[in-house]
Amino acid sequence: MKKYDLRSKRTMSAEEQAQAEQKKAKLKEFIDQVAEMSEEQLSLLKEKISIITCDGHSLSAKNTALLDLQAEGTGKTVSVVGGFSQWLDKGRAVRKGERAFCIMAPSQGKAKDK
């Protein structure tokens, strides 16, 4: 099985750059929609839609809402999510041409010098 180096960079064409910018703008729009939701709206949505990771963990209400908004435009429903490598570890394959949904993850800032 061939391993792919996901860190390698290649130059994108002008069309690919435009598509990437559109995708970023759409994602920002979804994130803004989730940010505008009240805690009550988020909890009601989380109760209505149950999304878990392929490892069996439940997602936060904000990530559940974000996934629901992204899936709404594609006509698909989301029930179990995972990364490419997570699915491979579970013995599953990702279909060629499938596109990823984005979720929010905590990021750690750079360590400050003491």
C-alpha cells in the first residue's frame, strides 16, 4: 500500500485557488451561523441529530451544527464521521472523489518564552 505525504505542497492553478477561496468563504459563513445560534438552539439540534466519530465519541453541539449545515447543501445526512486514516484503521475505505466536511478543533498556540 502506497503512503502519501500530505505535507508536500504543490502550486495551485488560478482556478483551484478561486475554488479554495470559495470553500473558505462558505465555511466561514457556516461558522458564523453556528456562532449566532443560542445555547438552547444548539442543544436542541444536538438532541435531534446524533453524530459520533468512528471511534464512538460524541461531537460537541457546535460541531454537530456545523456538520449539519455543511451536509444540508449536499443532500446527505451525517451520522458517523472520521478522518481518512481513522477509516483505514477501522478497515473501511473512503470512496474516490468524496469530499471532507470541516469541524472546529482546539488549537494550541505557540509556547511563550518564560
